[in-house]
Amino acid sequence: MLVDNHNRAINYLRLAVTDRCNLRCNYCMPEEGIEFAKRDDLLTMEELCKISSILVEQGIDKIRLTGGEPFVRKDLMVLIRYLAGLEGLKTISVTTNNTVIGPYLDELKELGVTDVNVSLDAINESAFQRITRRDQHQLVMDNLMAMIAKGFNIRVNCIALEGQNIEEIIPMLDLTREHNVSVRFLEEMPFNGGSKSFNTIKWNYKKIFDHIQSFYPDIEEIPSEKTSTSINYRIKGFRGTFGLIPSFTRTFCGSCNRLRISATGDVITCLYGKPRLNIREFIRLDSSGEAFRESIVDALQTRSATGFEEQEMYDGVFENSMTSIGG
């Protein structure tokens, strides 16, 4: 079992398979995009499989595949098929913008990969296009309805963006009236490639809750796992649930069980800090994987207690784009 220097057990890996994305969401990167990693710097599928296997041996039992948009990587299913056969791995999940996942739904279901987080910041088509700078709304919604019909466990993640999609909160929430999905509203964070910076937000998780409660007063909080980043609720008469994620306020740091590895091999022990090291060469030069094992253990002994403490140590971390650090 991996344990950090604050005695937090680490059993959850967020593994980025690419930094590329086919959308250009305005809260994630500038309109002109960012400088994506060179292909030779990206971890290969073989390397991603090796990393996953070693970390599962060390106690990781949940892996979430992220990007960028993971399904723009054409060989992604090679990794997913490998993970599905990995003894000791209990949960494989995916975070996606839902544009190109459609052709893979049946195989994902067969492999037992049914936990999917869908990044969707607007139900309204014009708001969707304004935020994503792309015309993919109908495809995203069609894929979402197909996933619901096939029985996937879906979490729809919506970032509350002041001046952009606040009017979308209630229509997004109404997805849970008829469908057994969870819609989770996240506080905005300034990981946008340096195109915008801010030190405070108006729409924190408390304000989002108050806004929802003004429309639906009969709300019940439901139990959540200790390591959950979301505070979860149910509205009376609704089939699904909703959650609030204090991603800017950061109330969840004390129970953090996550480790991130970027598509280029950066080991990120806290979303709000810089990488501790890069393990790409460890994987490429050491066939035994021993140096990689030791480097992970060492990196976890340098974790900050909270994201605020980490941010103080590394000024300028928010100049990164979320697509380059794996979400």
C-alpha cells in the first residue's frame, strides 16, 4: 500500500493518456490552444500498461483515464483491455468530453468499464458552442443518451462559470429528474493556460447550493465516501442525484487518496502544485521498474497537507492548462 507523509493511503491513480483535446473550452486553454507535447515525449501504450501494472502491485485499485480527451488517442482501447485483465484493479473509469466515445460504448460495457465522467458545461446548444468553441453539441448529447440507455454509471461534471453558464445550472440539474445520473457542479479554477487569473470566485459551492435550493427546497444530503471530492444530494422525486465539488475552496484535501501521472510522465502529487519528478526515463531505461517504484514512494513523502500549502510553494502553477496536467 502506498502511504504519503501525512498517513493518507493512496489507492487512486488519475492517468492521463494524452494532452490533446478536440475542444477548446475557454476556461481550459486560450482560443489558439496550447503547445502540445511532442509525440516522442508521450508515454507509449506499452509504457502506460507497465506503469499501471506496477502501481496496482503497490496498492492502486482504482484508475481513471484522463486527457486531454482520452479517446482522441486511437489506441486507447489497447490500454483499457489490458487494465480490464489486471488482477487487483477494482475500478477502471474514464473522463471524457463525450465527442468521440460513441463507437466504443459496447466494448467498454463488455469490459466492465461503466464509470464515466462526462465534462459538459451547458445543455443549451449556443452556450455549449460558446464555451467549447466547437460545434459538437448534438453529438455529445446523442452519446450521453446512448450511455444512459446502456446503463452506464454517469457523472456529468459542470463547471460553474460566472457570466457564461449560470443559467444552465437548473437545466443541467433537470437531467436527474428522469435519468439515474449524477450531475456535479464544480467551482471554477484558473487552470487555463494563463489566459485568465483570479484569486476569488463568486460562485463557490455554497452559492451554487443556495441557487439550487431556491428552485428545489426539498433537498436531502446523502452519504459520501470519506475520500469523495463531492458533497452529494438528492432532490425529492428525482431519479438521479447532484453533487458539489469545492475545487477552488478545497475542503477535501485532508482525505486525498489521489496520485496523478501526466501523459508525458510527470508525477503530480497535488493538483495545485508542480510535478515532483518525471518518470518517463525510469520506465524506458529500467526494465525491472524498480527505480520507478522507488521514485513513487519517495515522491509521496513530499506531499503538502493541503492544496493551499502546495500552491504557496509553487507560484505560477495556474499558468498551466488543465489539459496538460490530466484534470
